[in-house]
Amino acid sequence: MRIGALRETAGGEARVAMTPASAGDIRKLGHVCLIEAGAGEASGFSDEMYRAAGVEVVTDAAALAQASDVVVKVRPPEPDEVALLREGQTLVSFFYPSSSPELLEAARATGATVIAMDMVPRISRAQKMDALSSMANIAGYRAVIEAGANFGRFFTGQVTAAGKVPPAQVLVVGAGVAGLAAIGTAVSLGAVVHAFDVRPEVAEQIESMGASFVFLEFEATQDGAATGGYAAPSSPEFREKQLAKFRELAPQMDIVITTALIPGRPAPVLWTRDMVVAMKPGSVIVDLAAERGGNCELTVPDEKFVTPNGVTIVGYTDFPSRMAAQASTLYSTNIRHMLTDLTPAKDGLIVHDMEDDVIRGATVVHGGAITWPPPPPKVK
Ligand code: NAD
């Protein structure tokens, strides 16, 4: 089959869904690889590098879609990209079906199949295709780098001839994939790291990474710990306890990185205005939940600003794109693994097996029908 990667058109998006290296692996599955001219430029992959890897460089999006059986990209397609799809073709990209019913319907009407990388079930077998995790890992790392770039001090404590420097105090709220990456990065830079999550089972992971778990005195089994390893909304009582703890910590923290999310809901507001006001001048908040409204009450999505009391609040929503070479390398590998599963005989033929939990789970449009939401996966 012919696998073609589109150039991303969203403003500022620097990632690409196919790298010269991933194309080499896709070709080993018996496929032919194509790329839209300039698609890899912003992540450091020139057309020449693709040609050297045996990839055909195609002039524009329409020609690319026309020539491809499977179209791969990063961001959900724009309406004009959906219009390029046709019956029998497959699109593989992020899609976020729950927040884009119109896009879903437009894709269905084309007769194409859509595999949403954000819908890959989070079961062990599918970890190699888990693009949400690979991007969250980058976002967590980059959040710390961003915090450091805006913090006028060291992370690590030092005793120098010119004086003693205390280590930075970092609080990470939410210890999912992004939060754990942030913890690891901040610890490796020498900060003293504290972390909180509503899921008590992550306490051990937090501590094994060299951070301390922020314990809350709470009677019932921890609220919000909820189902299947995912968080659920907290009760008002639990939330009050949590906010009281954060109020106590706010004046002591130099850097706060918030990553708390509940699947399918707006981000919970956990770092309120008064906590920002209580922080020291020069402190930094990086809000990784900005895209879903923000965990910090003052976050402005896609912006960085300094409050009147000197706290920098970073609400960027494009952290993976800010590390485009790394993000493209990992995302294109997730895509390549998806194509591997779609090419069971490694003979260049795509088999769309709707009995396969992973393929079924990620397929949101197929055979002229909307196939989202999927039934629950049969295996763990
Ligand atoms: P996420 O990005 O959806 O959420 C981030 C974190 O925020 C979660 O840890 C959540 O518990 C926490 N949170 C929610 N409300 C909070 C609050 N009020 N205060 C503090 N923290 C709060 O998380 P994620 O990285 O997608 O991971 C979520 C779950 O998925 C975890 O159980 C993780 O182990 C699991 N997971 C499994 C796989 C796999 O098996 N392949 C891959 C990735 C993640």
C-alpha cells in the first residue's frame, strides 16, 4: 500500500507523522512511503533526507492524498483535509472524537476509515502505539525546562564561595504520564520535588523517583481514586482538604507544574487566585492542563504572563511541538507500530481487523459508519 504523510497546517505545529527513520521501517512492511514537500522541515527533516530514505516527495496535500491508500498526520484533520479523503482510504491521526462530532460526521460521509491515535486502548499490548503517553512524556519534560527558563535561580542547591543557594522547591500536581516525567526531570536537575495525585497508588511511583508524596488526611478511601486506574471528580469535602493543603504549600513553592485531568471533563481548578497571590515573586507555574481550561484559575491558554506579584504563569498548549524533533520521532514510531499491526503478513497489504481490540478501539469511522465509542476491550 502507499502510505503518505501530510504536512501539518495548524499554525505553529512543527511535528510530522513520518520521519526518514520511520519510513525505512514502514517500507520493510512492504509499503511505499510518500510525504508532502516540506512536511518535515520544522522538525529538522528535509525533503532530501526523505528522498535518501526512499520516500517519494509529493508537491501538495491534494496530490499526496490522491496518491495514498493510507494518509498519516499528527493533528486532527481540518475540514479541507477531510474533503481530500475518499472511500477505501484510511486516515491515521489524532482525532478527539468526543469533542468533534461534526468532524466525525464529515469523515463518515467520505466513506474513508479513520484510526484515532488518541483512542488507542491503554492496555499493555498497545503501549507501543500509545501516542497520548509519548506526547505527555515530552510535555512533562518540557514543562520543567520551560519553568527553568523562566525561573531566575538554580534548581539544585549549591554551596559556593559566593554564598549558599537553596534548592528549588517544586510541586507537581497530578502524577500521570506527564506528571511523572516532570517529577523525573525536576529531580534530575536537583530540585526538591513534592507531588500530589488523587490516586493513592501513585505514591510509591512518586517516591521511587525521589520526590515526596503530599499526603492528605482523609477518612474514606481516597476520593477521586475511582475506576480502572483513572481519576474521577473529587467530592467537595476532599477538594476542600486538597485546596487547604495547597494553600499551605503555596508560599513555599518556587515552581508549580499542574497536570491534573479527569478523562472527558474540563480540568479541575486546583490552584486558585489566592494561592498565586501567596507565592513568592519569581515563582513559576506551568499549567499543562491549559488546553482543557487549566488547573490554575489564572491560566490563559497559549499564553505566558507575569502576575502583579511577580509569578510567571505559562499556559502553552503545544509543548510536544516545541520539541518537534523528539515528538515527531516518538509519534512516527507510534504510527509505524499501528501500521505493523495493520500489516500482519508484512506483505504490504493492510488488514483492518475489527476483531482486534486495539484496531477496533482506535477506529472511529469505518465502512460508512461512525464506530465510536468502541465496546470495552476484551483483554487487559
Ligand atoms: P491524565 O493525563 O489523564 O491525568 C493526569 C493525572 O491527573 C492522573 O494521574 C490523575 O489521577 C490526576 N488527577 C485528576 N484529578 C486530580 C486532582 N483533583 N488532583 C490531583 N491529581 C488529579 O493521566 P494519564 O497520564 O493519561 O494517566 C492516567 C491513567 O492511565 C493512569 O492510571 C496511568 O497509569 C494509566 N495509563 C496506562 C497506560 C497503559 O497501560 N498503556 C498508559 C498510560 C497511562
